[in-house]
Amino acid sequence: MFWGVDIGSTYTKIIGIGKEKEITHHAVIPTIFNQDVIVGEYLADKEVKMLVATGYGRHMLGDSHGAPIISEIKAHAKGAYFFEPTVATVIDLGGQDSKVIKMGIDGGFIDFRMNDKCAAGTGKFLEIAANRLGLEMETFANAGFKHDKELTISSMCAVFAESEVISLIAKKESLANICYGVHESIASRLASMARKFVVKESETIVFTGGGALNPFLHHMLEQKLERKIVIPKHPQLMGAVGAALSGFEVVN
């Protein structure tokens, strides 16, 4: 068994693949204190031929488990290519950063852009806004489809952007319209980064990360880039899949 672990800021993703590269195990668990111990407990009763780590907490597993580590960029590129071999550009939205990856050949990458300076363009801002509105994330993710007014949230800083949301609530703007404004803000940032890499209309764009589970954000991105965007099965697991595949390639 070959294992990939992506310790992200919000969730830890674990993938196990077999000798035919088939996915046999997968798990998504909250990232908390001593996450390396929690991962060790999960793997304790499982066969581990190779374990490769990626994500913000990858060095934690490197130190405690002796696991090789790879960058998030390399991991997401490999994972996206595994599910969609025609991929030319990967858009990934995680809890604390967003990134766009320009693919090379055979699952490699040529270049990337990352926003990790402020939460305003990340999944964390979606979570903050949903909490402010008192909505579950699933409800929040679909509310924007019912908007009848195109609100704009312009702040580049998450703190000020949250203040804008609070102001819109005080003005009695509808939940659907506020949801639209939040999603439009993030989609605009992602689309701006993606336009640097997306050249031909025929190129395949793959959307990964926890943000890809948000149907309205997916819709907004397609509108901004004026093309279809592919979401692979289990988009949140792409980094872990790429890490597991990296281990598979070392041994085989």
C-alpha cells in the first residue's frame, strides 16, 4: 500500500493506493493539535509500503514518521493529471491559500501562481462569511443561485472584507445577494490568476481543493473564464493522491 497525506490548514486528507494505482482508502479529518499522532493512529493497522506527505503540515510527518515530503504544487499537479490527463491548468482553492498551476507533460508543472498572503481569496473567507450569516456551508454554497442583485465586496484583506459583510447585513441585504458578493470576490481573484496561464479555449481546466465542492463558486468561475471547468471525483483529495502517486513512482 502506498499512502499520501495532505495536512492542510483546515483538514487532513489521507489516500491509500494499491499496486494497480487503485484508490483503496480515503479519509478527510479535521486538522488539530498533534496531527502527526492522529495520522499515525489511522495508519497503525494498515500496510504501509511508502508514505509521502504534503501540505502545510508535511514537515510534521517528515520529522515523526520519516516520510518523504513533496510540495503542494507538485502534489496537486500529479493528482489532477491522474484523474484528467488532458489537464492544462489546475485551479486549487484551499483553506489558507489559492493557487493556479500551469501543467507541463506527464503530470509535471511549468509554473504557478499562489495567493497565500491574505484569507480574503481563500476558502477560509467562505467559512467566515457563512458563520457571520449563520448558515451551514452547504446552504451558503447554494444560496447565491437565488441572488437578484450583484453586490461587490472589494477589500483585499479578510478583516476588512468581513467588515463589508457585516455592513451588508446591517443594511438588510438578502442572504442570497450577500452570498453572491462573497463568491464573486473569490471567483474574481481566482480568475485573475488563471488568465495568466489559460491560453487556448480548448485547454482543459481542472478545479481542485475543498473550494471545488462549492457549486456556486464553480458556476462563478465558469462565468468569469467563459469556459467549462472540470471537477474531478474527490477534488479535496488531489494533494493526497499526488503524494501517494509520488511514493508509488519511487518504488516502481
